[in-house]
Amino acid sequence: MRRLGGLVLAVPWLALAASPTLAAEAAAEGGGGIWYKGLIALAAGLGLGLAAFGAALGQGRATAAAMESIGRNPNSADRIFTPLIVGLALMEALALYALVIAFFLQGKV
């Protein structure tokens, strides 16, 4: 598991290190090649998918914890509901930010 965590952290850093090289090659060619445009589209889709997956996981865990707390102490439902809704809204905002960034990236294609 530790090795997988290292791999998950290493892959984005390698992708970030490669992007200036790809940009320099595209500028030297006099414009973005088809590979460059394809990589931007792939990055937009992958980023949006990961953001949606993370938001869904966070929302599921937060809702499960809130329902468990309300199940143990039904009188605390009013105090749990408001922070739950605020937390869910913030998690959903992260996915929406990823959507906006994906649209900006698609504008470069």
C-alpha cells in the first residue's frame, strides 16, 4: 500500500515536469501539435473525473457520519444538519471548480 501511495504521488509530479517540455516543443513547431491538444483534453477529463470522484467520496462519508450521529442521538439532528449542508456545499464546489478549469483548458484546444 505504501508503494502505491508513492506511485500515486509521483505520477502527477512527473506529468507536471513534462508539461514545460511539451509546451516548448509546441512553441518551436509554430503551434500546438495534435499530441499537445490531445493531452490537454485528456488532462481536463482526468481532472474532472478525479474531482467528481473525490467529492462523491467525501459527501458519502460525511453523510454517513451525520446519519450515524443522528441515529445515536436524535435530539442533535438540528445541530448536525447545518454543518452537514455547509460541508456538502463546499465539497460540491470543489467539483464545480474542476469543471470550470476543464472548460478553461478546453478553450486552449
